[in-house]
Amino acid sequence: MEDKQFTTYFLAVLGALAVLTIAILVLANSLTSEPDEMDRGIASAVIERTKPMADVYVGSVPAATKAPVAMKVASVELSGEEVYQQVCAACHNAGVMNAPKPGDKSAWDQRLAKGIEAVYANAIGGIGGMPAKGGRADLSDAAVKAAVDHLVK
Ligand code: HEC
């Protein structure tokens, strides 16, 4: 008799625990699924808005081409103006972080006072808020110089 009572009691507790487990699973699922969707939306929006601004590379690089090849093409074949438009304009057209704008004669006269070679060297090695070669280390020195020539003329 006592054994039977125990079994009944035991099964009742087991059943109650099983129901509780399922209830918790359902609850947890309903609590987490929706914010998860939202988080993903926010994450991609954050990635979109915090992209580095010098990352904008508008050259036509075939998707299958390996980056170093494309970069070599960019540094060998682009004219000063093309390099400027693709790499430097992002900062210099808008004067980002006081980057001297093209055609700003007084700003350029001041900088050119130390000699064009020093200006080339700063464009190649970086100065203040400006990264070396405008952030495109793959550019040849000659390409950067050509872009400087385009910028200061
Ligand atoms: C990330 C923004 C940015 C990019 C991209 C950029 N520059 Fe600059 N550049 C600056 C800033 C800011 C300065 C002013 C730095 C200072 O004097 O503190 C500057 C200054 C210069 C100067 C003046 C150097 C001197 O001796 O006074 C030259 C020349 C120049 N940039 C050329 C270029 C060329 C060429 C490119 C593209 C290959 C380029 N920049 C890309 C931000 C940028």
C-alpha cells in the first residue's frame, strides 16, 4: 500500500516538473526570439554607420580579382586626378579634420612654403589627421605625388 502511494506521488511530481519545464521553454523562447531579430537590425545599422570614411573605393574591381592585383592596377594606371577622386577627395573635398581643400590658395601657399618635396613627403608619410598615402598603402609614391600635383594646382 505504501509503495503504491509513493509511486502515485512520485509520478505526480514528475509530471508537474515536466509541465513546468515545457512552460519555461515556451516562455524563454517567446522572450528571446523578438529582440534577437531587432539586435541583428541594430547591429547591421551600426556597422553601416561606423564604416571608416576612407574605405570608399569606387574603382571598378572585379569581384573575383585578388586585392593586390587590383591595387597594383590602381597605383600603376590611375592618373593623379583619378587617384585624387578615389582616395583623397573623401577628406579633401569636404575639408574633413581641416584637410586643405583643392583651390584653397592661402592654405596651400602656406603648406607649399616649406617646399613641394616636404609636402610630397607628408602626403606619403602622413601628417596630423591624414594617414600615410591617404590610407592607401598600396599606392606608389609616384601615384601619391601625382595626386598631390592635382590637389595643389
Ligand atoms: C582621412 C582623410 C584624408 C585622406 C583620405 C587624405 N588626406 Fe590629405 N590631409 C588630411 C588632413 C586632415 C590634412 C591636414 C593635416 C595637418 O596638417 O594636420 C591633410 C593634408 C594633406 C597635405 C598637406 C601636407 C603638408 O605638407 O602640409 C597634402 C599634400 C595631402 N593631404 C594630400 C593628400 C593626398 C594626395 C591624398 C590621397 C592620396 C590625401 N591627402 C588623402 C586628410 C586626408
